[in-house]
Amino acid sequence: MMRTLTIGSVGTCLLVVFMVTLAPIHADEVLPPPALSIENELRWLQSERVVFSVSKKLETLFDTPAAAYIITNEDIRRSGANSVAEALRMVPGISVARVDSSKWAVAARGFNNRFNSTVLVLKDGHSVYKRLSGATYWETHETIVLEDIERIEVIRGPGATLWGANAVNGVVNIITKNSADTQGGYVELAGGTEDRGFVNFRYGGQFNEDMSYRVYGKGFERDSFEEISTVGTQDDWQSVSGGMRLDWTPTTSDAIKIELNFYEQTNGTVITEVDLDATQTPFVNVVNDDAETSNGSFLVSWDHSLSNSSAMKLQMFLDRTVRDDLNYGVQQNIADIDFQHTFALGDRHKIVWGLGYNYLRDKTDPSKSFFFPGETRQTDQVSNTFLEDTIELVDEQLFLTLGSKLEHNDYSGVEVQPNIKLRWSPSDRTTFWASVARALETPGRSETDALWAADKFAFTAPNGLRVIQTNGLNGSEKLRSEEVIAYDIGVRLRATDRLMIEFAAFYNDYSELRDGTPDITRVLTTDPNTGEQTLNVRANVVPTNDQTAESYGIEVNADWELLENWRVAAHYSFLKVQRHSTSVFDVEVDEAVDPQNQAHIRSFFDLPGNVQLDVGVYYVDLITEKSFSDPNAGSIPSYIRTDARIAWQATENIEIGLVGQNLFDSKHQEFRRSIVRELPSEIERSVYAYITCEF
């Protein structure tokens, strides 16, 4: 029944409830002035933290009708994580698998893979999802100085009504600090067994009392991990990045932000290919490839408070990325503009609506094995509008949220992504919520237009005929959007002033999922000199929408401030994914690529003498992987990972610390090869020391 949700039905519901609950507008009795920034000093307990990404309005996490989690700057620092992806291990319901020294696969509520397209990743509200390749490259987030991150908001479940396509199973929004909060200098120097060395630098100042700025630079080199196979590995990683941010409040009603960022990275990768030698004998070709990536971006945003009950935001983002590796070469330019308006209507309605437009111009390299035939240049455009109304049905207790996004793209046309949410807060210690939403993962050029020649085999048929077979992938213009109807329920409890417990359960019904069907062509050739015949076979997999799936699970999270100097956080999540395919490759395609059970516990302890001792233990269940591209993929054993950090605040401005990751396991595997045949590595034990200085 929920598949029949349309923009019309949601609009009708909005109109009916609006007519019932509309009250006269009293401008001096509605919302307080909208905040233009958020304080950095938030209470440690999750319930007291503030979130923006659920409704595009600031609200306390405890009152949010979604499965949300906030990672603060203190959480990142005390966890010892030296990357955004590693910090996400702290979030219930998130699966983080490190592929090698520089790559991660990150998913929310299932369907994890190296090129995950179901979690939308944002930085300061703009998407960093690469629409051309249909992926988020987590290594590009290591260009951020972690000390400049204010918080990371993580939403499990669809966020497509506000954020658009590809916010299918979750949203990750990395929010950086206002430059007014990063005044003075900051330097971090570190080095160790795997992190050979890295340096972070930032300096902030003021032009006047209304205008502040910061500039930053970051560089690091990370060693290769240990290759699972015997071919050796060269997956070391080097990166240099820098940029600036300016914040200006010309009036009490306006805030302007300008950001400039750049980075250059070299990521080592081991790739295997099956090819033929001069005698037409197949052999495995192992290539140590360096992926070269460079990027420059510019962002400007304007927040304007129209009244005590109304505010607007206008943001423009420009981005240029150049990437070159063995499989793939591209230059892409992005222009993105978004507008949103938040206002109160009467005493009961809080409305947010907006418009957006995204322009992508790319140029691809036709000499690569993964290429786009025909035009090497192409333009893609996406436009959208959305509306969401939060209605107060019972004073300060019962709230209904209705909304939908209308989005147009060049591949699947117009798409509608509605949601319905209900929140009940019978007291200030309890919040219940439930939601139903439709979200889509839209096809892109890499799935509709691309060709990839992956392997080449040679063999002699029983009749003596020589056969050369080339395997690969073909794009398909017939692809439709993948769809999920997601059902969520949850409860948050303030058991005591120091203990918050959260429970969430979900059921997701997927349809039109990507699958594959064979496209085989045969050409018989004859050698004019010998008369020997060779059958050349091209066996391509063409993507289709032949899969359906169901997933369900639970997530439990607890934050407990046992003592003033001792804090503990723990979570457990269970996930079950069941896929069904009608294609000829019906071999439980990529079944169980996510662990069913995950758990972790973190302890933050403040010792005398300005010493902090922090320990995190993570458990990840067995993964039994099945894939048509690698039927013998086998299993990834379960593992327990222990991280620890000890730090001494030597003076008010100097901190010295030692961090250990994966301490009680010399190495373990977290991920198998991806579709582009990148060989994964075993994740090794890592220890590094650091010193930070503020001035």
C-alpha cells in the first residue's frame, strides 16, 4: 500500500491537517530567532545535543523523530580516530569496513560496498557524492583538519525528502566550526608505525568584530598495509590539502560564509586482471596502480533572519575534480545552488521548503578500461523542490511531520520522495517516534553509458576450436531508480540525568535493485595464413532492475555519565538482509555482505594530573560473502578491535598523546575485492604518538 504514496496524496494530507489546525499568526509568540550558529560546548550525553540534518531546522536530538547520532569534536579526539570514516565506527547501525590503507566501505543498515550509493555524505550541507561514478570516496574526507570539525550528524534511515536521491539508507553531514571559534594558532605533529607522519596547521584571526577567518594546511603519508595474497602490495597513501574560511555577520540578521579548499592525493592500489600473453595463454596480471586525484572547491552561503519566525538560507557550491587511475580517468566540474526558507505559520505549523539545482560537466578518458563510448564530454542536470510541515497536534507532546521532494534528473526523469513522521513526547524524559518514507537511488552515467573490459580468457573447445573470451560490463539506458519504502520506530529515554537509552527498529522493502543479465556476442575469424579459426566471444553483464530485497533490524544505544570524570557509551545492532533475483545470475547475489551483529563499548576516563585514558572495543560479526563476480569469495571472519588513547595536558596549550589501534590483533581482514578488482589488504596494528600546540 505504501508504494502508492504520491506527491498528490501527501499534499492532500497536508491541506487537510493544515485546515484543521490553522490558528491566527502571532509573530511575537512563535519561534525564537533562528540560530545562525551552534555553540561548540555541548553536553556529552546524546540527548542534550543539537541536530540540523533531520529536518533542516535546529532541534535537540532527544526530540528528533529519526534514528540520529551526533559525533562531537571531543568524541573524535578522544576516540583516537584519525579519519572521518574511522570515527563513524562509533555510530550504531553503521558498518565501516576498511579496504586498504586509503579506502573504506561505509554503509547504514546494509548493502555495504566500496562504491556505496545509498548513504548521502554532506560537508557543511553540500553533497560530496560523485554522481558520475555513483560513489562516495571516503579518502577525500581526510583533507579536513579533524580539530576543525564541530560535529558529524549521522541519520540512519531515509533522508531523501529533504536531501534528495541517494539518501536511501542514511545521511552523514560533516559540519565544521565557525572561524570565530578557531581563533589563534593550532599545530599537530604525529607519526607512528602505519601513519608515518602527518602535520595539521590552522591559524584564525579577525578583520574586525564582525568578520573572522581561518586558514589551514594538512599533509600526511601512510604506509602500505599487508596484502592478503602473495603478490605484494603498494597501497601507501600521500595527501596534501589546504584552504580558508571566512565568516561575516554584517548585521544581526545576516551571516555570510565563504570557503576555499583544495587537495592532492596519491592512493596506491593493487589491481588484478586476467589477460593473454603473446601465445594467447591466460595469465593473472597484477598491477600496482597509483590513483592521482586533485580537487578545488568554493562555497558561499548567506543566512538571513526575516523575522522572529522566519529565516532563509542561500548557498552556492563550485567544485572541480580530476582523477586518473588504471581503470578510470575523468575531469568533472560541478555547480550547485540551494535555497531554503523556514517559517512558522500560526501557532502549530513549522514549515521548511526549498529549491535546488545541480549542474555536472564531465570529460572522460576513452583510453581507460572503464570508459564511456561516444561523447567524452557530457552535461547532467538535477533540479528539485521540497516542502515539509511539522504540525503540533497536542501542545508540546504530539507532532506530525508531512513532506515530499520532487526531483528531476536526466536518467529517470521526475521522482517523488515523500515521508510521514510522528513524534510523541509524553514527558521530558521520554520520546516515541515512527516514520514511513520512500527514497530512491537514481541511476547515473556510470551505469547507463559505461563500458568496462575486465578479463580475457583463452581455451580450446572440445571440437578443437580456439576460443578467446572477453568479460566486462555494459551500461544500460533502460535502468530505473532503485526504491525503498522504509518503516521506522524508536524511543529515547532519559533514565536518569546521566543516562540516556535509545532503541530503534526498522523494516525496509526494496524494489528495482540492480542486477545483471548477460549480453553475449560471437565473432568467428580465420587466420589467412594457417586457416586456424578463432571464436571471439564478448560476454558482458548488462545491469537490470531484477532484484528485490527486505531488510530489518534493531539498534540499541546507551550513553552513561557514571561519574564526573568517567563516561561510557555502548551500542548493539542487528541486521538481516534478504535479496531475491529473477536474473540468470540468481546465486544469492552479494548476499550477506554486511555483518548481522555489531557491538562496541567506549570508556572515557579523566585521571588526576590532567591525564585522559580512553578505550574503545568493537565487535564485528562474520560476513559470508557470495557474489556472481567472485563465487569463491568465501567468508570474512568476525573480529574484535581494541583502540586506546592516553593523553597528557602538559600545559594549557600543549597536549601529548599516544594512540593504539587494533591493539590485540596484529592484522585482520574487513573487506573483499570490489567490482573493479581492487585487492583488499589486511588491516594491521597501528600505534602513533602526537603533540598538539595552541598559540
